Amino acid sequence: MFHGLMSQPAHHRVELRCIPVFLDEDIVHQYYNGYCNNILWPLFHYLGLPQEDRLATTRSFQSQFLAYEKANQMFADVVNQHYEEGDVVWCHDYHLMFLPKCLKKYNSKMKVGWFLHTPFPSSEIHRTLPSRSELLHSVLAADLVGTDSREPLKHYGEHGSLPLGYVWIGGICFHTYDYARHFVSACTRILGLEGTPYGVEYQGKLTRVAAFPIGIDSERFIRALDLAPVQEHMKELQERFKGRKVMLGVDRLDMIKGIPQKILAFEKFLEENAYWRDKVVLLQIAVPTRTDVPEYQKLTSQVHEIVGRINGRFGSLTTVPIHHLDRSLDFHELCALYAVTDVALVTSLRDGMNLVSYEFVACQEKKKGVLILSEFAGAAQSLGAGAILVNPWNVTDVATAIGRALNMLPAEREKRHKHNFLHVKSHTAQEWAGTFVSELNDTVIEAQLRTRQVPPRLPTEIAIRRYLHSTNRLLILGFNGTLTEPVEKTGDQIKEMELKVHPELRQPLTALCSDPNTTVVVLSGSGRKVLDDNFKEYDMWLAAENGMFLQPSKGEWMTTMPEHLNMEWVDSVKHVFEYFTERTPRSHFDFEERETSLVWNYKYADVEFGKLQARDMLQHLWTGPISNSSVEVVQGSRSVEVRAVGVTKGAAIDRILGEIVHSKSMTSPIDYVLCIGHFLGKDEDLYTFFEPDLPSIGVSLPRSKSTTEAVKFPAEKKPALKIPASSKNGPKSLSQNKVQKPVSISDQKKTNNQICSSPRRPAQENTSWNVLDLKKENYFSCAVGRNRTNARYTLASPDHVVEFLMELADALPHSLLQS
């Protein structure tokens, strides 16, 4: 257990069972008083960012955020000093949102979790925070993992405070489902990630997000009621307020607790109910907090002024309607006060949980008092059925609830109390910890099962070594999400839509393309112009629109489309896409970019609205334009694509491969294949096309006589091109398909919306020969940013692809690099 301290004697550390993190005075001021309590606390409670002096706020914000990062790193450094393999680190509250990321940087295998004890605001509130993305990314570094520890958590209530920056054992969660839902929504709307009912998909993995409402040590309160000091306090209070109904409020003196609203509602109740003026008393305990902050000083003065005015208006020489205390009570005094109370009034404007309501219920087994509870407190999710829920901003509503509670019949009081008491007694802090640990242990097992199903990371050293020991290599690379430069999520849609090759790939791509024994193919769903703009300088093959168009190294574009390909559906689908683009703000449809497929993208539209529109679009498509057409609808993460049946990257690779072999007049079979891409599931047949583990099928290539004679392969070599025999839409072997020479785009004609080709070359002599001599250890298929894949391996992001290709290029012989 760790907590932030300025200084602490060694014997105190032993008593607290804590390891200190020493923060200097400036860090405490900028980090704790500044960023935590002046920025995050108000924002998470819907109070917004500081407004007094925006220029001053902007200037100080950056220094406070840097202090926040530094303080979190200091916590991480201390954790790292004491961490042992197998430990689980559970970071608590908004003070430590950067800690998961810091810990993961130190040890990526460390099991880290995070729990928020305040509300998490809606995405519209969170997006106002300048550091919104950094904090979300940092929290997402946490894993929801389990532990065997079953030590119960010690009680702490609203009248107390959680020591700064506690770190316990546990995982990633919130008090209520609403907060968890807001967090997932912020990740999808601000970071553009995919939200699921179980959490957030981030960097190819699922980060679990769950709701685990905390409880109290209810038995501690129940047992305390029989203690002599508590009994004495109860007698004193009963004698003091004899003949009057007791109402109670216990809060920290904070803007979010709604103390002024509570007192004003009580005033309105007294105004409208003269009968109760000398028969009811409100005891308000307001524990001072942050007394050096002007806003809190102003709140204190405001509360005192309202209390004085009401007491002067409705009080007498012997009694006053409100007893207000600016101090905390010890445990025995508090239990006695809970026990003699008839109505508890919790009017938080925003509250993570509010355990005062739990503590009151635990002490009411005999009295069976009524709980009036704000609907904006997290406890309303648990105790709402037995409490009277109110909107604290509606003074009339709260005043009415006070009258209803004071006049409630005993039978209804007992029924409501029984419901809440059973919940408080069963959902204790110990039960919370035990249930949480149990869930975590289950999650670990599930994660291990998922991990077994997820392909391992690409073994770069082995892939490079096998590359250097091979003689004829084929590298097939995707483009979007594979070779593209990272684009910061700034909301600049036009800039983010531009696909540009990563600037650090210039040298490695040039080196790999210069290797005479290596053929590089960029196979993409993008149009020809996009590939020309990014790769025209390289000596490589380009395959656009999932292989429907092919450009040899330094050559001209040709079409590989089958002659029978029917494109009559294009115009009608265009109309549907245009219709939904108009009614879906920030969606886009580039109908001029592609010729053989149409894509509607709603990546930048509102997430939920985009999904609804996509669902509506699919219904329009299936019932209209494509109902009788030989087309397929391919759904991406936030896109809808319509293409002809059977058009996939895998289905096109045999035509591409045949043309490559023909043009290069290869004299030896391809014995090394590297295939890397961020492909849609529909196009993952490309990975299995080369898979040596699948049944072997012979290969026949149409070749001219002179070229065929030039290819002399060893007689003992066995056919080695292997493709999925049972794949419904998978590629056929070249021996099964009459493959014809691609036609130059200049010869291509378009008639009646059907793409046709000029007469093709006469059928050439078919001679069977071995294109591939591919062994299992020389085939590397790798999915980028996807865990659910048919590929053998994975890489997390385009940055990792760049690192690998740079390492591969650096391993090439020096003489080749110089050439």
C-alpha cells in the first residue's frame, strides 16, 4: 500500500502498513491542490473547468499537468522498487490516472488495475479537458486482473477521507454502470476506439470495464450501537430533542454536497408547514475541507448566512430549527446520531457513491428512519428502491419529500428500511472485496484462454534470419493501417483522411525494392491514384482495389478483372451511399476513388448515430439495389463496402502472382513469403493462400514457350503452393482457373456501367511448374492491430511495422544498400 507524504516517521509507516512516496512542497501544490483538486475534481463532478481568469488558467494548466505526470511517475518509481513478479497493482482514484501507463512502461507484463471513487462524467464534459486523450490512454494501459488476496478493506466514510493516492490490489472499475458507460463512451467518441458491452478494444486487446459498487463494514456500525459510549450519546440526544423529529445531514463542506440547496428546501418546508416549525430539527454536520481555498471559504460564509437567516426567522428563545456544526464527529458520536435520526437528508449534486447513506441505514434497525437520497449520488443505484429519490436542484421537490418522510406511516417506513438494510448488510466492503477478487480470478482465466487463441507477436529476429537464408522472396504489404504514418486525433477530418506512407519507410522500402532476389507488392483496397501518390518512386508492384488493378515495377496500370464481372449495381448503390452521406454529418463517400467497389465511411461521425445509420443503410441495400445482384457487403469497424462476389485479396493473389512470375521470368521458386497487413476479415484469405500447413495443390501457369523453357526447376521439388481446399470464397489454384493476361488500362472500355476489357491474348500454353517451394518456417503472415485473425503472427501498430522493416533493411548486405 502506497500513499503520498511530505514526511512520515518510520514507526508510523509500520503502523499504517504503507510505503511512503515523498512529494516535495511544490509538487504537492501543483499536483494535489492544483491539477487534482482544481481541475479533475470539479470536472468529474460536473462543475466544469476554472472560469475566473481563463488566461491565467491556461498558463497554469500546463505546469499543473506536468506536475501531475511527475507525481505519478514518482509513485511508479516506488512501486517498481518493491514490485515482485506475480504481484498485482491496483491504482485508486483520479490522483493516479497516469500510473497504469507509467507502470506498463517499466514492465509490460505487470498486472495493473484502476478504480475511480468519483463519478466519471459524460464524454461531452470530459472532452473539455485539455489533456482528455492522455488520461484516457493512460487508464487504458490497465488490465482487469485478479489476485488471491482476500484481506478485507478497512472502512472509510464520507466524513473521513481516503489518504492521498492509495494503491491497493485489484482491477479496473467504477462504482456504477453509469460511470463505466460514460468512460466507454469517452473512449469511443474522443479516442475513436471500439466500445463493447464488456469494455474497450485498444491496441488489439480488450480492456475490461466493469461496475463494482463499494459498501461499508456494516457489522462495525451494528455492533457499535450496543457500546456504552454510544448508548450514553443516544440518551443525551433523545433527551435534548425530546418531542421533536430529528433530521440529519452529514457532509463534507464541499460544493458538490448540495448543503445550501438542502437548507433552502428545509426553509421552504417550514414556510409551507407551520405545524412542523417547533416539532422538527435539522442537524447538519459540515466537515471543513480545503479551508485555504477562496471558493470553499465563500461556501462556508454562504451556508452560515442561510442558517442564521432561517434560525432567526423560525427560531425562538429556547429552540432553533437548524443546528449546524463546522466539525467532524468521532465514531461513537456519529453512530449515536445516526441511531436517533428520523429522516436522513443526502442531497449531493454529484457524488461517486456517498457512504453516509449506507452508514445511516446500518444504524436504523430499531428506529427504521427514512432516507431522502439525491438521484445524482452513486448510492441511488443501490438504495433507490427503499429511499425517497429527489433532484436536489428542485427545492420544491425536496421540500415535498421532507413532508412525505415526516408523515410516512410506520408500515411503509419498515418496508423501505428492510429493503435497504438487507442490501447494506449483504453488500459490505468485505463482500465487495471478495466478489471483486472472485471476478478478477475468473477474468484472469478468461484472459489466459483468449491469449492462447491470439497469435503471438511476429518473431522479428527469426523472420529476418530466414529472409537472409532464402533465395527468392516475396513481400506482400498492406497500406492503410500498415505502412501509413500516424495521424494525431485532432479532429481535423481532412488531414486525417489523407493516406500517406510513413516518412521513416523511405530508406527501408528503397533497400528492399533494390534487392534483385526480393519482390515487394503493396496490395490495398485503395484506388490507383492513392497508391501512385505514395509509392511511384519505389521499384515495387502495386495492386489497387483488392488486386483488381495491377501495376508492375515502373510499369503501367493493368486490369486483372474477370471478363464476366458485372458492375451494373454501381449506380444504384451510389445513390444509397449519397443519401446516407447527406443525412449523416461527417460521413464521407469518395465515389471517384474506386472503380470496382464502393465504400461509405462514418469514422468521423457521431459513433452511436453512425452505427444506427449503417444499420439503416444495410436494410436499404438488401431490400433494394443489391437484392438480386452478385455482390457482397463488407462491414469494417466504421465503414460499409459493397464489392462483387468473390473479390478479395486472396482471390486476386493467384492472378497477381502469375503476372509477377511471368514478367520477372523467374528461374527459381519463391521460397520465402512475408505477408503483413491490417486487412478486413473478408480479405484474410490472403494469409491462408500461402499457408504451407494446408493441403497441397499443384500450380499451372500460362507461359509462352520460350519463357517456360527458360524455367528449369529441380525435378525432385514437389508442388508447394497450398490454398484452403474447402474455402467457400477463397482463391482457386492457378491450375483450376483460366488466368488471362491483365489488360492495359488504356485498352479498357466502359459500357453501360459494366467494366469490360478489350479482347485478351489468345490462350497460352499451360505448363505445370512449381512457383512456390515454401516451407513452414519460411512463411510469415502477420496481422497489424488485430487479434482475431487467421494470420500466424501479430504486430500492434504501423509503428511496429516500421521498426521491423527498418531492422530487415539494415540486415541486408552492405553492398546491396550502397547500390
